Amino acid sequence: MLVDPGLLEATLTTALAGGGDFAEVFVEDRRSSSARLDDGRIEELVSGRERGAGVRVVRGETTGFAHTSDLGPAGLADAARAAASAAAASATGTTRQVALGGPGREATPDVVVLPESVPKATKIEMLKRADDAARSEGGAIRSVSAGYAEGRRRILVANSDGLIASDDRIRTRFSVQAVASGDAGMQTGYDAPGRTMGFEFYDEFAVDEIARRAARQAITLLDSVPAPSGKVPVVLKRGAGGVLFHEACGHGLEADLVERDASVFAGKVGERVAAAGVTLIDDGTFAREWGTFAIDDEGQPARSNTLIDDGILTDYMWDLVRARKAGRVSSGNGRRETYQELPMVRMTNTYLAAGDTDPEAIIADTDFGVYCVQLGGGQVNTATGDFVFGVTEGYLIEGGKITRPIRAAQLIGNGPAALRDIDAIGNDFATWTGMCGKSGQSVPVSSGQPTLRVGGLTIGGTAA
Amino acid sequence: MSREPVDLLALCRGIAASAAPGEEIEAFAVRTRETDIEVFGGHVESLSVAGIDGVGVRVVANGRQGFAWAGSLDDDVVRDTVADARDNATFAEPDEWSGLATEADVAGVERARLDLWRDDLLAVPTEAKVAFALELDRVLGAADARLRAVESASYGDGAVETALANSHGIEASLRRTVCSASASALAGEGDRTQSGYGFSVGRTFDELNLDAIVAMAVERTTRLLGARQVPGRRLAVILDPLVTASFLGVLSAAFNGESMLKGRSLFQGREGEQIAAPGVRLVDDPTDPTMMGATPHDAEGVPCRRNELVADGVLQRFLHNTATARRAGCATTGSATRGGFKSTPGVGIRALALESGPKSPAQILADAGDALYVQSVSGLHSGTNPISGDFSVGAEGLVVRDGAFAEPVREVTIASTLPRMLLDIVDIGSDLTRLPGSTAGQTVLIAEMTMSGS
């Protein structure tokens, strides 16, 4: 246990000493380690450590928050008093004694090999192997950079409802970027899978495969033609487009944005918001995925939540404080980047469920369009649903066949419109690993989808 | 707080002094104190008062560099962090150019005397800050009948102290305050909703201008009401000052000496060549105290100076820290930057801006005649290839017809290449707008881009 239960009780009691509806202590101990290879040379190894606690006090509509890196009685008491005074400088209330429930279940991570137990030399050797593998794809590869990353985050949450719960999250990720040079300039390729797993991750994801994929992408794009402009059918390869639905639809289904009337999905539960056959799920329990955990950062168990069921909007995602206000249970979507921040509604692993069409048939059925194999980052205005995404690997579809690679393409559209415009859903599936930013906080998430087609999205290319 | 605050410079000196023979050590320590207030629906939604302490330690031995950081300044944690950095160094591969700043690197440039700290910010009671945020929410909500709601109103301030010391005797410390407020409004219904924001930034509370935030949010929200997709074509584009600043942020990678050495700069080997329209001057000047990124010394303790990157359209230089300068065979430009105590120094800008021209934004519109005025762009980082310079980004704004704003536009993309855009600069406005980040921008007219739409 990071902090003794008796001290947690005392901290919560101090936090509520001046009144308040709810108090919480979030304790975190985080270790991370990374190594980077660039230009054929191991540049640097970095280790980091951080521990501390955040205390929040909710009083009426106001949340007061303070944090400390001192996990001793004095540091926690100071943070509790600061949070309490932030929550309500003027009001008075009755003192409450907080008693925690039975001893919290100590989370036992489902990890076979702790990354920290593996010698640094082994990790270095993997980076060099990736460098060799990427360069072996061809002389056009000009430069390669590769990154190894591991992180362990132990958390402990206690609140004035008597809850005490803990989690131990271990994440592993490997990334490769390759730059290829040809007659028409330079192109880059990138691949960076990650999972909530230990070092056994590498039994599933061979570093040479990751490297070769990045290198092949860069080389392929050397022959790319400028992307067309205008509204065309877009086929998203399995895994490639989940991030689009994460950004363009998922964020609009977060209860905090809905509450602010800053979502196009506000007030639409029970209504049709997507084409028949479209089912959108956010699943914090998805085995070993990048956005998976046992409990969220408010101590609530992770859940699988169906947000859109066969085209009908069924529910939003909730954190604890907003769920309490709405008189319902949290959906297990309360997350925060570190103990230094307040939790808010965040996605976990968000995916569109598979359909029953053969993905090959979807392409064959498309006379002219764009086939997206990888999307880069994107951005969405949740109030309007308008989104924009860079296509980092894409091809023209001509006469039902994938033909030439395209470059410098940007997809723009509107989330709700794209959901309604899905006209083919494949029977395959894959996920994508990413970091999701919201209000300055970044958390690990994954997204997924089968190969599918959106009837029309605007592609902004540079072809004349 | 219960513990006496640690003297940051003394802590860093102590760490630097623990260097073994043949070893270089640098310590960088940070302490921040921040207040953040979020208001929604007429009440304070959250108020957080918090501070962070941390230290980053770099060890270089036999050309091998190791790094470790910790979010604590406790003695035992600091000891473990130094040991981790030392161990990490043994696994890195030697780089003949690696090393810390020395006396030679700091000689010759006077350290600017900048007044970046305001004691009075620390004296402002939290109640006054809360009152400001509540008032901002109230005034914006009542400012214009076309607004449907205030999406958010917030206030934030910070007092940051940093110290650095290395085993060559280089030392530097700094204190600065910053204070900002912003608000965002919504107008229009359903999928015709528009949102826009306004902000104000300064070094202390009194510098914030509530009315300016409200006016900016109202203008940016309401002028886009009824925006629609329009047919694509090639046309002149006018960039809003905030958009210009965003583009400069993306463009800055091309002037980065580290990227240049790794063959990843657009302007590889083009010093002395014309890379922008004649008359264009681009400067990174961290010694200008009016820029929010101002600082007297960089992340290695080297004095900052005014660096002219482009003069009369001609590429002058790349930016360097001590390691990239050694490798390039030139002197550091005092451009080491780091993302807090958790990372090693890289190379970056702090106060990048184009030199203003004589025209007001209205004159630029009038002279442009027909154009697309871009109020905001989205997907700038994902939509730009930093190596080839090709970009295609989402845009919203207004059609400019006969020199005046006409119908609003959304869901279009604009595309060109960064080198082409620099050469296509026609006019730079007189309206330099300073932002919380490391760039500032004016209204800028670009001769031509490709707009894609319906």
C-alpha cells in the first residue's frame, strides 16, 4: 500500500473538516524508462520517477483541488486543508468522520515479465535490431530512429464514500520512424504499437517487423502522387480509422462536454445518430489494450460501455462526480494524467464493432475513392463535430482496385455526418495505439474498427 | 507548506559538485506555484492551487550521456536520480560532440537583464482571481444576443523558479510569473453551432483585460455564424494573427540546427539563399521582455540573444545548442530548450515573430480584394510534412470580396508548401499579437493557396 489506510482516513476527515459533499485522495507512484536510437547511435537512456497525492473536495457545484509530493502526514494534511479552502472559503458545514471500507483489494497486474527486471543491455540490443531491419528494406532508407518505452503506474484511491481501491498498470511501447529519400524528396514511415503488458509484449510484436513496416511505408510513399481534392468515398482499412471515430464521435459522447452543451450529441440519447449496423463501444476492460485498466482514476471498476447500438445513441461516458450529480453510476471513464490534475471524462479503448462484409468486396465495390491505411493525428471541434485528419498512408482506389499511393492528404468532415454515411462494414478488425489529449492532459488510449467505407468525405490534396 | 523550500541553486550546485574525475554533471531544478480556476454556468467549477518541484540530472562520461529525472527534491530521491543518470550513461554510445556548456560557450554575450517576475501577482488574493473568472463568464454571457452559451471561462497563473548548475561552473537561475484568462462562447444551433474564444495574457493580474477577451470571443464566434462549405479553387489567403503564429510554430523546425544536422530540415544547406519574399525578416528574440517566452538564458545556462533567421528573405542561420553547435562547427545561438525537468535540452525557439509591416489588417483586406480570410486552422501538425514542407490543413474563416468580409466558410482545407508560402508572402500587418507560447503573429497576406471544399 502506498499510504496506510489510517492516514488516508485522517486525510479525508481533514478535507471535510469545514464541510463538503465529497472528498477523495488519489495517490500515485510512477516509474518510467526509455531509450532512443537515432542515426544509428544509442543517443540516450532516460529514467524518471514521480510520486505524490492529489486531494479534492466537492462542495455544491465547486471542486477544490490541491496536490503534494509529500506522502507523509504533514504533506497530506496540508493538501487536504488547501483543497478544502479552495472548495469553499466562505461556507460553513458540519464535520464528518470518514471511515474506509474493508482493506482494498491489492491489484495484481496480469504481467508475465516486469520490464524493469530486464537488463538495459537487452533493450539497447532491440533498438539496434530495429535499425538494422529498417535499413535492410532498401538503400532509399536515409535515416531511422527507434524508441523503447516502459512505464509502471501504481495508484491508490480512497474517498469519503468509504471506497479504497488500487491498481498497478504496466505499459510497454516500441516505435520506429524511417525516412526514405527519392527523386521527389523525402517521405517518412512510422509504426508504434503499445499494450498494457510487460516485456512479453515482444513475443507478440517483433521489433524487426515494426521497423520493416515503417521502412516499407516510407519507401512506398516515394512513388506517391499528389492527393486529389474534393468529396470522394473513403475506405478506412481495419485499425486505421478508429482514431477518426474516437476524435469525431467519442469526444462528443463525454458527459462533461454534453453537460456544457458543447457536443453535437447533447440531448440525442435514444435517437438514430449513425447508419444501421454501426455499433460504437468504449471498453476499459479490453484485454491488454493500451487504454486498459482494472479501476479508473476515481477507483471505479473499468467497464465495457455500448455508446451507439446499431445506429441508436444509447449512452454517454461518465466520471464519478458527473454521475453522482445525474444520480447514476460512473461508467468507469474518470481518468487523469498524473496526481497533479483533476480527473475528467476520458475514453479508454474505443471501437466500432465488426460487420459481415468481406473487406476485399468493399474495395472492389468502390469505383473511385481513397483507401486509408494509416491516419496521423487529428483534431475535432466537439461543438460542431467538424474534424480534420492527416492521411499518413493512403492510396487511390480506381475501378475497384487499389492503385497509386497518395501524399499530403488531409481528410475533413463532420463526425455525425460520417457516422450516418457509413455504407459498408467489414468482418475484420484491428486496433491502433495512441495518446489522447484533452484540456492539457494526455492519457493512453486505443481505438479500433473493421475495414469500412464512408460514402463521402472531403479530401484536401495538392493535386491541381 | 510543512517543509522549508529547498534553495534550488544550492541543490543544483551540490549535484554538479558530485562529479567524479572525467565526468560532467548538470542539474536543472524547477519549482512552480500555480492557480487554476474554471467557471461554468455562473459558478466556480474547479479551483486548484498547486505546486510542483522537480529535478533533471544529466551525466556525460567519455562522450556517453545519461539522464534521469524526479518529481521531488528530497535528498534520498535526488541521490537515486543522480545514480540512475550515471548508470544510464554507461549504456549510451559515445558521441564526440556531446557535453555540457562551458565558459567558452557563455563568453562574449552579455546576459540580458529582464524583469519577468512580479511580486504583486503573488499578493493577489485567490478571491480576486475567482471574482475575475466569474465576471468574465457573466459579461461574456450577456455580451451579444446571438451567443447561445458560454462554453468556458478560466483564469490561470503561475510563478516559476528554475536553477541550473554544471560541473564546469556554469550557473543560472531565473524567476518569472505569468497570468492569463480566456473564455469561449457558443452560437447557433445543432450542427450549425460555432464556437470562438478570446484570451488575455500578462505577467501579473492587472495586465489582464476582461473587455478585450469578451470582444474577441464575441467577434470570433458570431462572424462565423451560418458558415458553409464552398467550392474549392486557388486563391489568395489572409492569415489571422493567431494562425500566422501557429504556422511559425510548425515552420520553426526548419531552422532547428539539430534537424539540419540530421538531414531533416527544409532549408538544408541553403544559408545565404532566398527562402522568403524580399523584405521578409524573421527573428527569434528571447531577450525581448514583451514576448511571453522571454528569458535571459537558455536551458543550458547560455545567455540568449536576438537571432535573425531570415533577413530580406535570405536565410541567415540555424539555431543551435552547445552540442549541435560543436557538431556544426559554429557557436551556440543560446537556443537550448527543454520541456521542463523531465527532458534533456534540445534546440528550439522561444520568441519567434515576423517583422511587422506598415499596413493595418483593414488595409491588407482592402488591398487583397478577393481572398479567403483564415480565422483558424486545424490539424496543422498532422497535416504538415516537416521534411517535404507539404501541408494541407482544415480551415474556417470568411470569404473576402472587394476588400471586405463576406460570407463565412467552414469545412474547407487549404494547401501549399511551407517554402512556397514564405516566398508567396505579399504583406505582413502592423498588428503583432503576442501569445502565451513561443511565437507571435500578424495578419499576413499570401499570394496563393489551394482551397478544397465541396
